[in-house]
Amino acid sequence: MKPLDGIRIAEFGFFIVGPLTGKILADYGAEVIKIESATRPDPHRNIYPFKDEEPGLDRAGRFHPYNTSKLSVTLNLSMSEGVEVAKRIVAHSDIVIENFAGGVMERMGLGYDELVKVNPKLIMLSSSMQGQTGPHSKSQGLGWQLTALSGFFSVAGWPEMRPLGPDGPYTDYIAPHFNVLGILGALDHLRRTGEGQFIDASQYENGVHFLAPLVLDYSANKRIAGMMGNRHPDAAPHGAYRCLGSDRWCVIAVFTDEEWLSFRKTLGYPEWSERSEFSTHARRKLNENELDRLVESWTLEHSPEKVTTILQAAGVSAGMVQVTGEEVLDKDPQLKSRRFIRELDHPELGKHRAPGVPFRLSKSPYDVQRSPLLGEHNEYVLKQVAGMTDDEIADIVVDGVVE
């Protein structure tokens, strides 16, 4: 028994935020019906890489990790008949998820005020760029723009270089977890009161939340954070260091004098570690360039695995930089132990692997099933969920409502 068994979700989700929100809930047992179409599929169905380099709506590798355990129905929502069928699905669902720009669902005739007419107890999550209200509520874009807008590009990078930001659309991976919490809270409220509700989630605000310490520092001290590369104001050494081998790296962080002593002991008390310019944290910060060079002269003699193992054993924070898929998928003992990466079998992809959910409930397991083929569950959804007859289905297929 999974914790969300019996919960049905209609997902109008594209790219990452909506689909990843639905994936987490689907892996925990919710029946998530992904609504898209052949003419307007989830864009990840059209993005490289493809199985055997052969493009196809069911062969794109980016689509599958975000859409495990779901069902797929294809409806042309540009047609009024498609919107009416979508409403019939929503009428028999508990939750709606969407992550379009503000106002898009309303323009399609699928806004909360319309959907609540067919399902008065509906919970609806709208996870848009900047929320459903305010001067920028209609803004369109992707996670890269929001990552910049939230402030990550001003603090991630090197002072002497132009802003780099974290890799990828960082806020896209923050928002789904807030979304899941909001939905679970709304489900609990529904259980206790019988009332559904609308959840207006701003991905922008989710991102700013992750920079809360910097916001507090500015509020209290008027200090503006800037780019520090891999450094940290309270640690030295602190950075990524080259190790033995080609493109092999480890990270090391020494915060306290006790950790510095353990670090020196692990290295065998090298002569340079006795120098006065490294005797205190303040002095190590003043001479950090030289310190980094000397630390790397040691790490270059060892593999990142060895550096990580011996420093962690000494109580010093260290970790291997895993730069390849092989290191993450095949060699990481922690991920293997927790069965985070699951092997699945897909009609188009064949054997492949997908991530699980990054949190576990001690008494309520989750499972990961393969992602759906486009329109794979049309018959089930239209008949068993929307309650349509064979004749009604035949009519909308002929009219191009079902693609």
C-alpha cells in the first residue's frame, strides 16, 4: 500500500517543474494522468539525446526521468471539444497540476474558477514563473531566466569572470519539492474539512527562499554577496582540487582549528603546514592562493577516492567530484545501497535507468514504473475516468480531438 493510492491527478505539465512534481506523487502511488498531444507534446519528448540517435516522441532520454509511473492521454486543447474532455477528466480527479505561464490555463478555459465548477472539492496547483498576480505574473520563460532573476548568477562564479551561475535551470529542481509539500498540505486540509483549494506557487519566490541567508545578511548588515568561486568565508582550505588521473577532482573543506590539525596530521605534517601564515583561520584566508596550491600538490599524488576516504576518516569534510554518468550510476555505493537508481524496461528505450524519489517515508514505500508512451492510456482514461462511450470516443478521434 502506497500513501497516495486512490488519489488521481490531472497533470498539464511541461519540461521539469510540473512533471517532476507529478513524478514524485506518482511514484508514491497517485494515479497521475499526463495530458498532452502529438502536435503539442511535452517539449522534453523532442529534445536530445534519443535512443540510438533516432528521434521520436517516445525515444527522448530527457522525458523519461521526470515522468515515471504516469499515464498518458492525448488531447488537442486548442479545440473546445478537447477542453471539454479535459474537464471530464478533472471532474473525476482530486488534483490538477500545471506549470504554464500565468493566465494560460484561463485562456484555454481550464482556469481554477472554471474547473471548480465541475469539481467543487478540487485542489489545483499552478506553479508558474512568478505567480498568478503582480506586474510580471504573465511572464514566460525557463528555469535559466529564473535562476538569474533569483540571484544565483550573482553569487555562483569567479570574481574576475562574467556571471556563470549554477549548471542548468536550478530553480526547476527547487520548486517541485515546495509544490509537493503544498499539495500534501492541501490534501490534509481536504481530509479534515472537505474543502479543496487553489495553490498559487511562484517558482521565483521558491528560488529566492534558497538564498535566504544572503537576504538576511543584506537586511541586517547591508552586505551584498558576490561571486567567490569555490571559496567560503569561514573555511580554508575550501575548494575543488585536482587529483591523480585525467580530469579527476575532490572537494575539501576545513572550517575549524581542530579540523586543520586533523588535516595536517593526515598529510603527515608537511613542512609548509607549519608556516606561520597558515597558523590561524584568518591567516589561512589571507594566504589562500598559496594554500590552495600546496593542498593541490598533495591531492595530485592521490586518487579522489583515497583523498575522500582518508580525510573523512580523520573528521575532515571531503568528497569525490563525480564527473561521469558511470561514477554516479555504477560506482556510487550510497546510491546503490538506497536503490535510488532503478532499472526499468521501456518499449522504445529498452533497459534504462531512472532516479527514484529523494526522500523516503519509513512506513510508506514508493515504487518507480516506466514512463508512458504518448497516448498509451487513451482508452482507459477516456472510458474509465472520463466515462465516455465508444461512440463518443470514435467521434472525437475522427474530429482530431484525440491525437
